[in-house]
Amino acid sequence: MKFAADAMLGKLALWLRALGHDTTYEKDIEDDVLIRRSKDEGRLLLTRDTRMVRRLTPGEYLFIRDNAPIDQLRQAVSELGLSVDSDEALTRCLRCNTALTVVDKESVKGLVPDYTFERTSKFHRCPGCGRVYWPGTHEARMRERLNNIAGEGNDRTKL
């Protein structure tokens, strides 16, 4: 499932990318341009803008009710039936939305901290922006947060 998030949903866009969903987000995009692009690219528009919703038909958008990113993500997961534990999780760049590629360890030498380079064998790189990713405690924390959202639903901390 592909999404386009409006200017009010930057953190939700980041977490949908973390789940592996192709999610575009531009902070300073005109409503007309966002609507046209989401339709042209076959994206479900995620919005908190009631004026924008009036210009769309059901099935073209999901109106996000809450202000809190954790509750926004819960709503999207629940209403759209998204999985939080799929193999697609953590396969997209959180910064630019590009699908990550597995890269040879030597290719990231000097791009990651020496400690990380010495103790990590698996690296991913974004072909779009060049950002390097590796499994670590940050990944474990993200997966735990996502599992809490899917599970009992009582994780009230900020995303």
C-alpha cells in the first residue's frame, strides 16, 4: 500500500516508512499538487485537513483524527489492516522513502562509527540520499514500539 501524507503528518509518514510502506511527505506542498500527485501515483492520501477531505471521494483518503503520532499510527494500522511485523519493516529510508539496498561492509568504511564497523556485519544504504543503516539497539527499540502498538495498544509514549 502506498501513501501520501499531508504537511501535518510528518511523524506518521516516518513510521509508515519504518513499516516498509512507500509514503511520500513534503512539508511545503500545495494542497492541489498533493491531491494530484496522490491520485496520479495511486496513493492513499492521509490527511488531517477537513477542507482537503471535501475535495476527495471516499477511498482516496484516510482522515487522521488524532494529533498524537502514536494514535495516528494506531488508527492507520487498525483501519487499514497494516502489519507491524512484516518482512518489509525497516526496508525503506526513513529520510527520503527510497527502498534500501544491502551493501558490502567495506563500502561503508569511514561512513559509520569505527565501533559499529568493527562489530556489525550487515549494512543497508539508501541509493537516494546515501544514508547508511545497520541493525542495532535503535532497530530493536523501533520494533518493540511497533509491536506494542499492534499488541495491547497501551504504549502512550511519543514516537
